[in-house]
Amino acid sequence: MGVPIFCIVLGFPVGWYVGRRVQRATSDIALAPLHILRAAGATAAVTLLGMCLIWGRTVVLLFDPASDLANFGIPLILYTPRASFIGWLVLMVFISPFLQVLTTVFGAHVASTKWNNG
């Protein structure tokens, strides 16, 4: 149903590649985090666009009183089906790209640590 676990996990190899590429290309250590964050933002923007395309069309269900949100297929983790649906949309559309940024930065940090030590 569009759960971006593979996009989040993809952040680690992207971060590893970007971290290694930035270390080889730039001699100024102060500019390396900027390049890493720019690459992480670019990958997260692609994920955000994909999540908006997948989940954006379901926002109209919030305003339809006849919609059956309890049987939509999402986990009912909050008090009401409507609150759970809103939480699910926020998780899919906004939190997932943020997690991808975190895994990309983490992968770049691990790559730079391995590069400096080995």
C-alpha cells in the first residue's frame, strides 16, 4: 500500500556512496556536510513526491462522511479511525522522507568514519 520501507533503507547505501564521493571530491572538510545534506534532501524529495502521488489522492476520504476508514487497510493505532487515518497519512507522506534523510546522513557518516580509519 505504499509503505516506503525500501525508500528509507535505500538511504543507507545512498549515504555511503555520497559520503565516499564527497570525501574524494572535496578537500574542504567544512563543505562536506552541506553536500551530504543536499544529496539527502534530493533523495527525500523524490520519496516525498512519490508518497504525495500515492497517498495524496486519499485525502479526499477525510472529507467524505460516507467513507469507511475503519476498513481502509491501515492500522487503527489511535482512538478513532479518522485520527488513525490522519496519523497514517502524516507518517507516510512526511515522516518517511525525514527518516530517509536520517538514514542517508547516517550512511554518509559511517562511510566517512570507515574511510578515515581504514
